[in-house]
Amino acid sequence: MTIWLPELDRSKPLYVAIADAMASDVANGVLARGDRLPPQRELAWKLGVTHGTVTRAYREAELRGLLAGEVGRGSYIRNVEVPQPLAPNAGNVAELVDLSHVTPPTIISGDEFDLALESIMRNPNKLSLLDYTPLEGLPQHREMAKHWLKRSGIEVGIQNVFVTGGAQVALLTILQALAQPGEKVMAETINYALLRSTFETAHVEPLCLGMDSDGLLPEEFERAAKAGLSRLLYLVPSIQNPTTHSMGRERRDAIVAIARKYDVTIIEDDIFRLLNPRAQPATFYTLAPERVVHVTSLSKSIAPGLRIGFVVTPQGQENILHRHLRSLSPRSVGMMGELARYWINSGKADEFLSRAQHVLAQRRAAFLEVFKGFHVNCEMSAPFAWLQLPDEISAKRLTLMLRQRHIAITPGTAFDLSAKNLAANHVRICFGYSSQNWQAAKTFQEIRTVIEDGETEDFMPVA
């Protein structure tokens, strides 16, 4: 019999702490295959815990594949192949300061992640998370979504709420459900970088509309709607990507009036709204619940790997997505959904959101300080900036120059839905990059230095 007396992390449930200590000692070679563990009563006495606690810990270890129990012979360490620790963001990517992706900063600690996983582990129904889930999402996840949507002022019944494998797949499914192949969908000309490829995948075509500092121009929208050119409109009304503009209430009311007049359905992509802690205009869904499909997610506000999206269908139109629900990928949401549900129900999600807002505000302030004198669109709460470059500087060339310095940004042409090179002298620079030693202001200054000190001809586009 092996003499084994583990050090316990008593901040955890004791049975979990014992099982965790066992797993750690197997991984570190303290316990080897075939080692017989102390009898449960003996270990309980030595650790100062109840016999029931050790019994439960041994059972937990068996469920993890660490132990094998034999009647009359005791419990033995199994032949376990211990997985290697997760690698960091490895290779060349590790040194890249990636300001090209819109992500929230890392604001969840390892301990907070552990507590959420332990909550799932203690759930007696946890194995059901490995089963197929209903196409519209598990009931508890739809209730979670309904609760989260209240932060945006949306009050709906669970029958109108669908849980998805992220906002991107939700948008694709909505387009497939609402549009016929080859149909045109109205959208602002400068828009989300992946929108063109999303439209192509859904077999629809963009109908580009003009915009100003408040977003979509109502007269452009009415002209297209009146001519019957399209019956669908896609919008990011809060912290528009990439311009950062948030549409005012008067403009929203005008667009709703036109949509009702010409029977247009609005797809409202509202993934950034909750990054803004201030009072905001009502969502399009609140203003016109009979004709708006609302989409949001947790990946832009809590954690990018939390691939969960929420779709709210128009009132009385709960069945519009049913034929396409398989494309929503809700069956991949099980574990992620439980993590999100734990954080939302415990109030931690609100805390995470506040942390993200605080960090982004600091980085935004640093950016605006460094780029004084430049033309910058960067509204309060935006997780990125839309920077206009001097006329003689090519955004694509600047992007390549910065990449050589291990800094990634996105040239404006990536956001031109019309493919007419309309934003060639703009770049988008994001604030969510997370690295322990990253100094945001230093990186922003390096970008400005490259813009100002690089030889002009290095940036000029080649004919």
C-alpha cells in the first residue's frame, strides 16, 4: 500500500480537492500506475475529514479515470496517459501584438474559471451536456439568454429566444432563413469585415447604402426600399464596426418608420451594445418587435472563446428559423452554455463586463492621447478605433510595415462592402489584445512613429 497524504486546497469542496491532488500527483509522478491508495477510513482520519468525503473523492477520481476499485483489494491508480498542459498561444503568434481582432481583454482569472468548472462538475446531470441538445438550445440556456437580453431592454418569452454557436453562425442562418438565393440584402457600405463572405456563403448579394456620422442615411434606405430592390436590412446600430458610431434615437425612429412603410425586415446585430455602460437609445427590436431579428453574443463582451449567440425572433414569428435550426449549431453549446449560465446567474458576468469596460476605457484614452492631431473615430466605449491616415499613405502598405514589427492591424479596404476601395486611407486598430507585459501606449506610439517617420514613397501604392 502506498503512503499518500496529499496537500489539500481547502478553498475547494474537500472531495474535489482530494481528487485534484490525486490528479496532480499522478501528473507529477508522485503516484504511479498500480499504486494502491490508503483505505478510505485511514485517509479520512489522516486528513481530518469525514469518511464520506473520501468516499466521494475516490468516486470522483474513478469518474476522471484515475482510479480503479477492486472489491476486497482496495483502490489502485490506473494506467493513465496524462494529457500535456495546454500550450500557450504558441510559435510565432506569441510575439505578435494582434490589434486586428475585436476581442474583449482577458478579464477572467484562473480561479474564477476553476469555480465555474467545479460548479459544472458538481451538477448531478453534467453528463447530459455530452448529449445532443434541442435544436433551439437547452431550456436553461434559453432562460439564461432571456435574462441576459434584459440588459438591452428586450423583454420576450422563451419561445422567441434561440441559443446558437455564436453570432456569426446565427447571422448566416438568419440570412438563409429569410432570403432566397441571389436576393439582395441592404447594408451600410462600410461594414463588418466578414460580412461580404457571410453574404456569399448565404448566397445573397449586398446592396450597399450610404451613411454619415449617425449611420445609415434614411433617404438612401427609403430609395432602395421604395424601388423594391430589397426587403431585408442588416445593421450594427451600436458601436458600428468599424466606424464606432452609435445611431441616435431620431435616426432609429426614421429607419423603423421606413421599414414599416415598405415592409422591410431588419436584422439587428447588436454584439457591442453592452460594452457601453451609458444609457442608450432603444434597440431596434424594442422599437419594432414585429419586424426585427435581434442578434447578440457573449464573445465580444465577456470572452472570445465563449462561442454563444442569442437570436430573438419577431413577435408572432417564432417559426421563421425552425427549418434552418440545424445550421445554428446549438448542439455545440452544452459546456460553454453552462459556463455562461453559471457566470450570468451568479452575477459574475456583470463583474466581467465592468472589468472589460474599464480596461478598454484605459486603452482607448491612451490611443486618443497618442493620436492627437489625427482624424480618429473612436466613440466612448468602442473596443477599437477607425483611424484616417494622411492622403499620401497607403493603409495596406502601413499594415505590411507594422506586420514586420510584429504588430497586426486591419486596412480599411477590408471593411468596404462595395469593393470600390472607399476606405483605402483608413485602418482599424483594436484594444482588446491581452498579454501580461503589453504596454498599449508604447505600441500606439510605435504605430504613430511608423506613420510619421517612414519614408513617404514606402507607403505609396504601386501602379
